[in-house]
Amino acid sequence: MARKITIEPVTRVEGHGKVTIRLDDSGRVTQSRFHIVEFRGFERFVQGRPYWEAPVLVQRLCGICPVSHHLAAAKAMDVIVGVGPDGLPPTAEKMRRLMHYGQMLQSHALHFFHLCSPDFLLGMDADPAVRNVIGIIGLDKDLAVQAVLLRKFGQEVILATSGKKIHGTGAIPGGINKNLSPEERDVLLKGPDPLNVDRMIDWSLAAVELFKDYQKKNKDLVDGFAAFPSHHLSLVRKDGALDFYHGVLRAVDADGHKVLDDVDYKDYLDHIGEEIRSWSYMKFPYIRSLGKTNGWYRVGPLARLNTCDYIPSPLAQKEFEVYKAYTAGKPNNMSLHTHWARLIELLHSAEVIKELLLDKDLQGQKLVKKGKKAREGVGLVEAPRGTLFHHYQVNDNDQITMANLIVSTTNNNEPMNRAVHWVAEKVLAGNPEITEGMLNRVEVAIRAYDPCLSCATHAVGRMPLEVTLLDGDDNVLQRKVR
């Protein structure tokens, strides 16, 4: 009997979506889809607004990664006001970087410890009443406290650089609206234990070791789960280093050969296209030269560590060398290794925060620069979830007339769908009953990408998880709600 399985919404992600899986009479998977089902659309909302409002407006897309949208829009507006991505005063650029690396620290800590670690530390088949952050507290209180304080420290960095922990106003077209006072610096640099940067570095390093230890004990699961070859895309610094704030676009294939060879991101439309499919409000980006069928790619921590040549901080570079050696230098295509990459980036973020706090440029007085105004600007950053594109056009009245946003989760749309299909074929196919563990494995595959569905479409949705099993005529055979 043909069946249809629906998971709505997917849990422990930012935003709301659903999964549908269809099985034929013999239990084989005939279709699997990850749907984004509701829509608002900030690309239309900002039209008609003054360009200088964009960095504040667009960050309302999300309460988890507002800094990423804030900075991507600000970088685009830097071009509009005639400064460009390389023309900011040193104080402005370094303040923005500090803000951004604080964002990476808090978001990576939130995602791994609060959303994903329950699946690893408590088990994918654990009771969902326990398989959550409360269960982590019961399992290891010290680890749970570290997770909370890692995120808190990142938010304190954001507060000091943008004025608010969420939806701050630090970046403005052409620069920044404040520097970092010595008092603010000292609180972050050498505040009372454990809320200081050295403790964050120690805890970040311990988090990497935690995952490495888990991977060694569960090698078959971690290496094999939803593993498939793909292209990988990210910004890299012009010398090939990992850089979350600025760089050139690089893409490699599953064997490590360059597909996009360090191109200027202002020309992204020459290289990246977006396909529309009727069953989702989220688009499907692809590399134009490879076409819609073969040109899809991954972004995010896994992709960034596959595209960069090295990490410019000593402890993270050492871990990066171990990480790369695991695949003999080739790109890593194992979905759950995204968490390994994410924790290496957590460590790198803590190291960079310390480096920036020691930089006297943060106390500089020149905060803004302006030049000859332009009508169009593109800004890219590496958000926690991956490459984030912001593109705007303005008219003679300084009003935004066009906005195009390709967010990280949109870039990962096809890989997430393929991960769902992998689980459907390997776990669900041929099983007559829906089990909690089976459904959670579908979500584990999606959660590896740290999707922010509200960023992708600015969606709002229902909170209960409803799973429905239908026959070939769409008659309800079984329904579970939690």
C-alpha cells in the first residue's frame, strides 16, 4: 500500500517547515521533499525605504543571526555611499569584525549545544521529553553551563559593538557609529572568571575534543549518516584563508577541484542562479556554469573548511589540520562532520575575538568614510549557516528600488532535500510503522545544516509536530502529534 509521511513542523531548528515522504506499495521511496510552507518576503518590504535604513530593517528577518544581515546590508550600503568593501576606516572594519565573530560564537554555541547535542549525547532514539537541552542539563550540568555562558559571552561582544544584544545599530553606511571603550574592552578581555575571552577559548577547545571523542566512539554513524558528494561554496580571504567577514567567492567540487576560482562577489549574478519549484517558497540556487541539475552546492561550516586553505588562528589551525587529515586533504562530504567543522569555527571565533580586543584600532576616532555615491551595491558575509548575499539598487531619491537576498539556508536547500531523501531511503523505506527515532533521524539530517527557515522566507508557523501516514488515496492510516 502506497503511503505518505508528513513531518510538520521540523523541530529544533530556527523557523518552521515540513517534510513529506512518499512510499510506493513495496515500501520504496518515490519522493521526499523539505518544504518551506509560509511566506512574508523582506525583499519587497524594504522597497521604497531610504537606503540607510536597510542595515537596521533587514536584520528583523531573524532573532538568531541578525548581525549577519545587519553587516551584509551595511557592506552593500558601503558601496552605495562610495566607500566599497575595502575602504572603511580601520576602526570601523575591526569593530564590525568583532561584532561578527561574536555572532559566530554565540550562534555556533546555541546550535551545537542546545539544538544538536541532545541527539548525540542522549541518543537519537531517546524519549523526546528528555532529548532536549533540559536533558543535557541532567546529563552534564557543567557542560550545559558552559554552553549557556559561551553564548552569553558572544552576545556581550555584540552588545559592546552594536548597542544591543539583538537587533543592534552599530554598522551604518560607510562605517560604524561607536568605537570600543577601554572599559568595554577590559570587561571582555579580562573580566571575572568565567566570562572572559581566555575561558571561552578553553571551552571552545574542549567542545572540539568532545565531538572528536564522540566521533571516534560512533564512527560508523557519524561518518556514514547522510553522506553524499557535493560542491561547496564560500567566501575565502584573498590569500585563501578562512574569513567570515570579507573575501572572494570560491567553490570546489567533491574532489577539491575549483569550480569558482576566487571571483569578485559583486559579480555573483554571473555565477549563481536561483531555480523556483512549485512546492516550496524557498528557492534552489545553483552554479550557472554547471546548470540547475548538477550545479547545486553546500554552504556553511563544512563548505568553508572545504574551500579555505588554512585558518588564521593557531589553535583552530591545529584542529583544522587534524580535520583535513581525516579525509587525506580531500573535501569532507559527511553531513554530520558539519558539527566538527562548526566547533572548529567556534574555537577560531574565540581566538579572533581575543586578537581584536588587543588591537588599539578599536579605540580609534575615525568611524565613517563617504565617497561618490553609487546606485547599486552588493554585500556578502559568511553567516553562521553559510554564505549570505545582499544586493540592493537605489534611485535618485535614495530609496531602495530592488533587493535580492540569498540567505545561507536557501543556498543549502538542495543539500537538505538530499539529506532527507537519504534518511528516507536508508531508514524509513520498508518499515510499516512510524517510530519516534525514525522521524528524529529525518530532523537530524536537516539540523546538521543549522537551517534558519525564518531567514529563508521570514516565515511564521505552527508549533506542534504532527506526523501523518496516508495510503495511496490519501486516507489517514496513522497520525501522531506532539
